[in-house]
Amino acid sequence: MLRAPAADRPAALRSSFCATWSVRLPAPARRRAARAATAARITMRVASKQAYICRDCGYIYNERTPFEKLQDSYFCPVCGAPKRRFKPYQPKVTKDANATDVRKARKEQLKKDEAIGNALPIAIVVGIAALGGLYFYLNSAYN
């Protein structure tokens, strides 16, 4: 005799000889596949939240496949830069993030940021040298 399954448990076979003996059948394959597909979809969305930006052209990689899982032979689709030229990108990514004019403006901002970053060590060295010169001048003038 086959009992109708309850909403929360799978179908079970019941013996007509013993009321307490029953065989549990596994959950239908389609339900298991649906649960597995849902779990995989959620995992992929969580894993790919971090966007990466190409330092050469401003292209933003924000696809479903996480950037870390891409092969080392990945190249920027716009300028052909290798994967190592990408860096994490913090601001929120919009739908038109890879439009030509938006990408060009972002590229100019990247150049400005890198120019400031390149000039900073030089400014620090000049400042230290100026302080050292002032120290020696004051020591020699008042001794």
C-alpha cells in the first residue's frame, strides 16, 4: 500500500503485514536538482560581488565568474591588457559602467590618481632632505 506523501516528508511504502514497518523512498530527483541549482546560483552571486578595473583603459570586470577563478591568460576585452593589470574596484558598479565615455572619464581619473601616487615618494624625499638641511644649518649657525 502506498501512502500519499505529506508536504514535509517523501513518499513511503507500507507493508500490509506490519503497520510499523515502512520503507522510505528518496526525494524525487527533480526536487534535489532544483535545490542544488538554487544553492549554486546564490553562491555564484555572492562570490562575484567584487568588481575589478583595468588600470590601462578603465574597463570594469563585473561578470558572474569570480575574477580570481579566471585563468592567468585572461586579457581585457577592450585594450588587451593582461589579468595582472586589473585591481579591485570599490565604488558601486552601474549598468552603463563600460560605456565608452564613462570608461574614458574613469581612465583619466586613474591616471591622475597614479600620478599623485608616483609623485608622493619624491615629495617625501625632498621634505626629508629639506628638514635635514635646516637641522644642519641651525646646528652650525648657533654652535
